[in-house]
Amino acid sequence: MTPISLASGYGNFAVPEVALAAASHALTDAQQHHAPLSVSPAAGLPVLREALAERYRQRGAAGVGAGQVVVTAGAKTGLFALLSELLQPGDEVLLPTPNWFGFFELVRRAGGTLRTLPLPAAGNYALTPDTLRAALTPATRLLIISNPNNPSGRVYSHAEWMDLLAVTAEFPQLWVLSDEIYEGISFGQAPVPTLLALPDPGQRHVVVSGFSKSLALAGWGVGCLVAPPALAEAVAARLFATGVPVPVPAQLAALAATRHADEIGAGLCAQLAPNRQLLLDALADLPGAPASAVPEGTYYVFADFTRFLATELPAAEASAQLVQRLAAAGVEVVDGATCGAPGFVRLSYAVEEAPLREAVTRLRQVLLGN
């Protein structure tokens, strides 16, 4: 039996032609002139930084300038550099869950203490101002929100952000980080809002993003962050001291993708839509399927399989057992316990249709004991 992976965080997207052409031109030019590739400044090519700033200005962040943008070797590198600059021993990071499992280790390695804030699926993972206010303490240095959320696909609206920021403004020591790497994969009626377009009187808002999800550049190793100028400069200095700049051909590919971001994102959503509906329909057809909000963003469905867990085991152990059973049947998934929600599984539909249909059949057989 050939395993089918619905666990990967990368989609099955073709590299955009404009990005391939831009990178190829840089390589061909070096070959034709028998010259080395040029080396980028640590913070990234000025033309890419300006294009990214312009992209955020088009999305409503009128004050963003190129000096606030840092190009990083993938979003994870940018996150770690940022966390390392912000956190001191004992600083607390508040993470509403479910959320991307990578934050746990990144915060630990940066010297912070991560505290989760579990949000219920029954409430569509709403984070209310009262819930947030009760969770924040004087030791909380950073609040992380993923928008759209990985794994749930939840998108926080402009109005929801405004309500939450009214609370964070009460804590002058608090930074707010928005992970927006999936912002172009959205099926809602309104575009995903960027934190950068919202009021930031204390200059404590930061956005981290990348090109592997919404712009189909998985494997190219390009990310970015946008921060207040002093913090952006500190992150760039850290990256200069600890690594190398993103290769120029990859940055030029990212530049081309940035200039065609709306077109690329629309194409990806059109490609994903049939599989999205296929998976949602299949999950709704399972016995006892709970009523739940349809995920607006990302290319995941965070399926509630708590009703299929072994009741004699602790939740995390039972969740792992279920994931192992699915793997034995040839379906690889992400255990929701790693995201703070045992009994849920993250299923990607950014795969070919035929394997997805087969995976759904296998999944149903395991869950129903057929």
C-alpha cells in the first residue's frame, strides 16, 4: 500500500512562471558573463524590500517603508531571529491554540516561556477581548496570532483585531506578532487583514510571512518580516552575524511573485477549491460529524475526531494512537495534539484529487472499523 500524505505543510503547486523566469535570468546572466552571483545585503535586496513595503501599503498599511522589511531565509529563520531579539529569560509568550506546532520549539530555543490559551472549536476559535485580558500578565512579552490560523483555517477579521488591540494597548510592555504566511489562501468574502494596517501607537506590532504557501515558492527558502525600524535593524544585524543572505536568484523569484501576488493567490485558490469541497463533504458525511464553521483560510481542514478516540486512554495518548492507526492504513496526518488539540487531525487538501479521494476512503474505513 502506497502511503498518502495529508500531513505536509507544502502544497502541490507549480512554481509561478514569472518567478522561474526571474531566477533563471540571474543564473544565465552569471553564466554568460563568467561572473559570480552577486551577494545581497543582510536585510535583503532593496528592490524586494521596497516591493514588499508597497504590497503592504496596497493592503492598507500606509506607513510601511522598506526600512521596516527584512528578507529572511524562510519564515522560520525570521521568527527565530525576531524572538531572540525580543525575549529575555523569564519572558512569557502567549499563544492561542490550536496553533502551528513550530512555535513551541522556537520560543523555547529563543529563551522564552510559552503559555497556551486554548480556544474551543465550538466557538469557532473566537478569541474575545475578555478572554485575552484575563490571560495576559505583566510577564507577557509577546502575543502570537496566526491569521489565517494553521491548523484551523480560522481568519480573524478587521473588527476582531480592533477589539483585541484595544486590550493589548492596556499592556505597554506587550508586543503583538501576526503570522500571515497563508494570507493569500483565503476563501472568505473579505481579504485577510494585515496587522500592519491597524493602529499601532506604541510601535509594537510585527508581521512575519513568507513565500512558500500563498506564493507557491516552497523550497526556495524566502521569508520576510516587517517590524518597527529599530527592531528590523536589530534583526538584520543578528542575521548578518549568524548566517548568510538569501541567494539573489531566490530573492528575484520572490520579487516577481510579489509583483504578481494577487494573480498567483487567485490561481492557487481556484486550484484548491474542488479538493476543499471534496474533503469538507467527506468529513460532514461521517457519522456524528459535529456542526462546525467552514475554515476560511489555508489549505487545511482541522477535523474533530474526538468521538473516535479510545476512551480508556488519556487524550494525548489516544490521539497519538488514532494517528498511528491512520498511518498504518496508509494515510499520514498531523496529530492535533502537537497543535494543542488532541483528538483533532490536520488534513491538507493541497494534493492531487485522486490520492485525496483514496485517502478519504481509507480514513473512513479506519474510523468506522470497516
